[in-house]
Amino acid sequence: MRIPHQQLDPDTLQNLLEEYATRDGTDYGEREVNLSDKVASLRRQLQSGEVVIWFEPGEESVNLVLAEDLRGHE
């Protein structure tokens, strides 16, 4: 289920973005990227529609996924 980022409380959205940016497996290449830059990048991707917030009810989990990966799955 897609969750519109505009409907989240700003603090909740910030916490979600920070949590996602610090997950294991989020690799940003050879150079280090600080948390605020990672969060800003994720926020821009949400605003552009490139990335969406996806809630999986069966697993009770929230992820950020590429919008193109959801085509046909909604």
C-alpha cells in the first residue's frame, strides 16, 4: 500500500527517512555521505515521485521503493 509522504507528520517522515538511510545495505559508493545529505536526497526523490513510501500490511513493514518497481503491483 502506497503511503503519500505529504500525509505524514513532518517528524514522522524525518524519522522514517533517517531510519531508512541508516539501514544495513544502503551503500552510497566509495565516498562517505553524511546522514543529512542522505535524508535530503531521499526527500528530493519522494517529492519528485521517483521513490514512494510502501507499507506492507502482512509484514507490518515500511520501505522506500522506486515508483517504477511498483507499476502493475498496486
